[in-house]
Amino acid sequence: MYIKIKVFPKSKRNDVVERSEDAFIIYTKAKAERGEANEAVQKLLSNFLRIPLHRIHLVKGSKSPNKIFEIKQ
């Protein structure tokens, strides 16, 4: 399953907002430097979806606020 993410790094909060079944907005306190925001997004998704971290993989958008993650089974 693929999900679309819009990330807002350096936010004042860590939060996940579900827009639809396969689209989310994620606010993270992490900076968009050295992949810190990408790691934070993976952890937030893992907690929100209640799935192990190793099942979530970044497919597209490592340097963009618009990302696509794959949830493996």
C-alpha cells in the first residue's frame, strides 16, 4: 500500500492528520536536514498506524515536502 504525505518540518508540534485513507499531513519538530525530518515522519507514521517501523519505507520525495511511503505487509 502506498500513502501520500505532506510534511511540515520545524513545526511547533509533532502531529499526524489523516486527510483520506491514503493521504496524511504530518507536522514534525525535526529539521529538514540530514534526513532528520524523514526519520521523524517514519516514527510518527509507525505510532499513528500502529505498525512496526521496519514496514514503512520512503519511496519518493526524500528532499521534498511531498512524499510517498510504502507500507509493506
